[in-house]
Amino acid sequence: LRLNLSGNSINEECWQTFSQQLCNTEKNKARLSNHTLRSIQHPGISEELLLFLKFNQDTNKKRVVVKKILYHNGHFSMVHFFSWGLRLMPNAVNWFDKAQTYFKRDEA
């Protein structure tokens, strides 16, 4: 899906709204963000918005959600999971291993 906004006057608040729709940073809402918009044509588009649009170009939407979660949660804390002991650790390690491969595909 592409959106042509060339010739329109768009302020920072509008760009922030687009960013919020493409990558909702509220708790547990990244999966509800828009993952279909792949291109916005406008000379004033922000670097962050370009990054979200690049994420959306991936046809595997599960990978898109993971990328967006990691982008906004680079400070990911495992403290909340300590009460689970080591039972959660294999799943967490597996999730991060998969996430790492998603970003490697972008670099190729």
C-alpha cells in the first residue's frame, strides 16, 4: 500500500501521528499497528517513519511486529520474568534468536 502526500503541507504533529499508527508503542499494542503501508511519498518524511515503512515491506507480518517491538524496547528488561524461574528462559532465548535472524535478512 502506497500513499502519495506530495504537495501537501504536513507538520511534525502529523508525522508523529503517522509514526504512532505504524508503530504503536503503548504496552502490547505493537501488533495492532499498521503493517501494510509500505511507502509514503513526501519530501519531508522523517527518518523514523521511513524505518517503519521499511519494516512493513517484509511480507511476514510476525517479523514486522518483532522488529517494531525491539526498535522501541531496546532496553528490554527480563526482571518481570524472574518469577517464572528458568522455565521461561528457553522461550526467551529462542525468541531473541529468531528476532536476530529477522534483522540479518534486512542487511542482506
